[in-house]
Amino acid sequence: MSAAPEHPILVPILGDQLTRDLASIRGRTKDDTVILMMEVWDEATYVKHHKQKIALIFSAMRHFAAELRDAGWTVDYVKLTDEDNAGSFTGEVARAVERHDPRAIHVVEAGEWRVQQAIEEWPDKFDCEVEILPDDRFIASIAEFRDWAEDRDHLTMEHFYREMRRKTGLLMRDDGKPEGGDWNYDSENRKPPGEKMDAPPRPLFEPDGITQECIDLVGEQFGDHFGSLDNFGWPVTRDEAEKAADAFFAERIEKFGPYQDAMVCGEDDLYHSMLSTSINLGLLDPLELCRRAEQAYRDGKAPINSVEGFIRQIIGWREYVRGFYWHQMPHLQIANALNAQRGLPEFYWTAETEMACLADCIRSTRDNAHAHHIQRLMVLGNFALLAGINPREVQDWYLVVYADAYEWVELPNVAAMILYADGGKLATKPYAASGNYINKMSDYCKGCTYSPSKKTGEGACPFNPLYWHFMDRHRERLEKNHRVGRVYSTWDRMDDDRKQEYLDSAEAFLETLSPADSSWARSA
Ligand code: FAD
Ligand code: DLZ
Ligand code: SF4
């Protein structure tokens, strides 16, 4: 560390705040500031994160610290294996207060509720001024979302998204109407996979010395965590993240829209941007990416459905789930409207299942710390919903296994979007589907032991009886929902024997599931 200033402003930067444009350092003078970055055991172990996720965060943090130092900032960096590591953010800030005797602490609000609770205790704990600044990397502040959500019965994402379009001007015409005439082109974004998809591979970044050190550290300290380190190729600096974005805009955005919901066995990325890890860490600015997408449309390099789809995922869904998280916490983490109590099946950790779709999505998750949206939603999530898996166990799994997972984005997607555990505040109906949907949108069923066209009994796709079992057991709640109601007319037209076959078939399948050993997710 270079000579530290006297009574400086201490600026703690958390592992997912890696941008020089952060509100706590923007406009600060370098000779008056000490930046504190901390690798801490609490964060690395509150769930047993995928090995790639820890290596990615530590490597990105170390690279960012080096970049700040090169730019002339004083950075106090605490490594995980430093002898006196206090283990927690608060413990490390306390030690830094002793070292630097700051006149104030300036920190940007945390992404996660758990961490924000700890930060809010700092003013009482430390004998200096503590300023907690809003995280303005998001387009809508937490207060803005709260104002929007207040007094609304339904927090419809589409309405929020239109506000964000107006606010940013993205894909808006001068007359205030949406570009192309429609707000949303989702109906054009459901093309099943073709015979030959030829999606160009995403760039993988060879680990440099810093990343290799982090990979070795994770191998030594977290060897019992889920996942493989072999394929590590995530961008760990802003430069690398920009290269990943360049490749997406040059090679994949054109087909991003049409094939957004497609799934192909063994093809893990297809036309997705693979930028979520970089956006969430702070290496890429989400609004800047949306502006680039818009430019691609204006330059005639990508169709409106691709560009609008990409922009909607970011200024729509990403912003919305963040606002929803803060609006619904802390009760969202214990919500269980459907009273789902089954344990998470073991195969979520081992990929050992005869169901080809689940096996492939879990393999990709294990090897890449990534699965794309429709795999997370309509395969892994759909199964957890239909089988009635306990939301807490599903939440832990999603938080552990994805390199882009932070609770503010994981929890609304899991509890509210896939499990309907919030009772329908986010989704107007449960995303429940039978094997027919997966068969239509993927090539998984061709290589599966089960048949999607067989409805019950031996060899039937388990999603088929599970679908009706789910609908039957939640009838009281769901039949009032006008978007689901029609399903019950179909059910009611079946004779009692047929209904019983579905229910028996589902029960027989559920009997075969062995629950996972919970030590995969949480430390003892
Ligand atoms: P693309 O398909 O290229 O999409 C572009 C960007 O849009 C993404 O990078 C992401 O920033 C944003 N985005 C898209 N969908 C969503 C969404 N539903 N919520 C928030 N942002 C979205 N995303 C995370 O970043 N972290 C998570 O922990 C996470 N957990 C999820 C859990 C479930 C059950 C589901 C259904 C979705 C989850 N998502 C999560 C959203 C989405 O699956 C990932 O953002 C996406 O797969 C990342 O890959 P990509 O960058 O190639 O995305
Ligand atoms: C996820 C994570 C991990 C594994 N380790 C650290 C760490 O050691 N230091 C750190 O600053 N951040 C880490 N993170 C990310 C934090 O969990 C994340 O920044 C906060 O939880 C967001 O509120
Ligand atoms: Fe999945 Fe069913 Fe298709 Fe097998 S048949 S891949 S279990 S949807």
C-alpha cells in the first residue's frame, strides 16, 4: 500500500461493485481516500457457492484493485488467507478503521438484504460519520420502484418496463410511441431450434496469473463445493468484458431474439449474451449495453425482436426483479404460498437422472456455472414447481450454482417466478408445463429414456403426470385465475380412471426421488 492519507474517507467496495463509476468514488479526490476491498469468509461460505463463482469474484476483485492502484488510488486489499482476516465485512471495516482512523466511511448500499442489514449498523458501531449511498448503477432506484408499486394490486413487469423505456428513451420514437409500433415482440421470440444452429462460440478468457492464483485458492479452500473449475473462462476485467460484449454484438445479437427460448443438448450458450456475470459484478454498464443494442437495430445489424428482447431483459426484468426484491424483503425469503415441502432431489447436484433435459441443464450448470434462462425457468424451475420442492432448498441451490447469482436477482426469479411462492405478485400464473413444451422448444426428448407423447405409466415423460398432479393439488387456488381456468375444463373432461392414472403415475414417480444431502448448499 502507498503512503495512506491522514484521516481519510474510507471507501469499502464490495465484490459486486467493481466500477470506477461507483457513487462512492466518483468525484472523490485520490489523496484523501482509502479504498477498502475485502475477501471474507462469511461471503465465501454463507452458501457453498460454485467454485467458479468464488474464483470469478476474487479474481475480478484483485484485478480491479490493481486497476485502481495503477490509476493512483490508495487501496487496502484484504486477502482471504491473510492471517488476521476478521471473516466478515463489519469485522474488516472495524480493523480498517483502526488502521486508517478515517473521518468518514462512504459506502454504496449492498445488493443483498443480509449485507445491507449489517451496513446499517455501522453508524452505531464506528466512531465516525457513515454515509450509505444509493447504488445508481440501476436505472430505477429502490424508492422509485416502491413509489411505482405502491397501491397497485398487480406488479406487472410489462407496465414497469414501459416506464423504463420512457425514462431511458430506449427504442422510443419522437412522438412518444415505441419503435416499430409495438412495446413487446416476445411472440416473435419463440422459435424452436432448427436442425443446424451454428451459434458461434462465446470468447473464453485464458486465466492469467491472478486468476490462476484464485483458481488454486478455491481448489484448496473450497474443494468440497459444487462444480468444476476446469472450464473457467469468464471475463475478469472491464477490458475482457468489453471483448465479450463486442463478440455478442458482432456475432450473436441478430439471432438472440428468435432463439431466445430454444434449447439444444450440449450447446450451452446458443445466442445468449453470456454477459450477466460481468453486468452483475459492475464490469459492464447495463444501460450502455442497451444503447449498443439499440444502435445495432438503427444500423440494420439486428432485427427489432432481438434488440427489444435484449433491452427488455435488462431494463425490464433485471430492473424489475431488483425493485421487487427490495419491496418484498425480508418475507420473500420465507414465502411458500403453495406449501411445497419436498426435499430437493439428489440429482440436482449429481446430474444423475434419466430425464435427459434435466441431466443436460445440470451438466452445463456444473461445468460452466451457467445455464440459460429458459433452462433455468422451464426445465429446472418447472420440475421444482411441479414436484413441490421446498422454496428454501431451491433458493439455496440457485444461489450456489450460478456464477451470476446474487440474492437480489436470484430470489425473485426463484421464489416468485418459478415457484409461485409469493402467491402470484410477480407472475400472473405459475410457469407450469408438461413435456410437450420441452419437446417443442428443444431436442432433448430425442435422446431421452422417456417419451414426451406418453402420458402415464412406464416410459411416460414424468413432466406429464406431474403437471396434472400439480394442477389437481392446487385447484382451489388456481382455478380462480382466469389465465389457468381453462386447464380445469380439460381435466374435468377426463374420466375418473384417466385422472387417477395421472395421479398414480405422478405419485409413483415422486416416490423414486431421493432427497439431497443438504451439506451441498450450506456449511455445517
Ligand atoms: P441473456 O439471455 O443474454 O439476457 C441478457 C441479460 O438480461 C442478462 O445478462 C441479464 O442481465 C438480464 N436478464 C435476463 N433475464 C433476466 C431475469 N429474469 N432477471 C434478471 N435479469 C435478467 N440472472 C442473474 O443475473 N442472476 C441470477 O442469480 C439469476 N437467477 C435466475 C434464476 C431463475 C430461476 C431464472 C428463471 C432466471 C435467473 N436469472 C438470473 C435470469 C437469467 O436466467 C440470467 O440472467 C441469464 O440466463 C444470464 O445469461 P445471459 O447473460 O446470457 O443472458
Ligand atoms: C459472492 C461473494 C463472495 C463469494 N465473496 C466475496 C468476498 O469475499 N468479498 C466481497 O466483497 N464480496 C464477495 N462476494 C459478493 C458479495 O456477497 C456481494 O457483494 C454482496 O453480498 C452484495 O450485497
Ligand atoms: Fe425431459 Fe420428458 Fe423430454 Fe425426457 S421426455 S427430455 S424428461 S421433457
